[in-house]
Amino acid sequence: MKDENKEQAKEFYKQGKYFFKKEQYKKAIKCFNKAIKLNHTNAYYYDMRATSKMNLDEYGEAIEDFDKCIELKPKYIKAYYNRAYSKVSLELYLEAIEDYKKCIELNNNDSLAYYNIGKMYLYYLENFEEAVKYYDKSIELSNENSEAYIERAKAEYYLNNLIRLKKI
């Protein structure tokens, strides 16, 4: 790849980030498209285009770009988080959990990933026992997240009610 193309790609990327910050996502995507055309090996270009698409609720297309970003930069946690968010928006909860687990694999002290898995189990999959387990781990890693305590209490409440109903 020519250095000239890389420099042009950087300029389009900068322009795209400018439009992104102004929440002009369609214009940002056009700039990121140009950057990718000139340099298709830069993971951050795909990440920003994907994030722009995500902000336009174009989750399927965003996932494709996050896939490419991850292919180019497999340890880029932000791409896994955003891909998981896109998957939740498409009701692909088990796939989202896999992305959050990848975040944990890359950083086992990631309390937010444990918290998000807990939310998947509590609100979407109604597996309250698993939810409690993941909230416990999130709290263990960061006891300052008051939301994790609240969500764990909800999961425990539903779990206890479920156990009582099974006894009837």
C-alpha cells in the first residue's frame, strides 16, 4: 500500500471523526468508506464506521464492520462491546453473551462485562441463577457499582419466587 494512500485515508478518517462528533453519522460513514477504500487494513476505520451505523440503528451492518474490525485487531475490547450491544438490539442475546465473555477473556477484571452478562440472563433469558452469579462477580471486581447490587437483588427476588412456585 502506498504511503500516499495511507495519508489520504487518515485525512478521510479525521473528517469522519469530525462528523461523528457532530452526530452527522451518514456523512461520517461516507468519510470512513473512503478511508477504508484507501486502506482496508486499519481496524479503527471499520470500528468507527460500525459505531456510526450503530448510532443509526443499522445493527446488522454494524455487526459486519465490527466482525472485520475484530478480524484485523482480535484483542480490541471496544469492538466486542459494541458488537454485543448491536446483537442485543437484534435480540441475539446468546451471541451478545459470547462477545461479553470474550471481553472477560481479554480482561478478566472487566466488571462491566460480568454486569452486562448478568443483564442478559436477568432481563432477556430469565435465567436468574446465572444472573446472580454474574452480578456477584461484577460486584466482587468493583463494589462501587450500585446498579449491580440493585440488579442482583432483582435476580435473587425472581429466583426465590421461582423456587417457591416450584414447591407448590
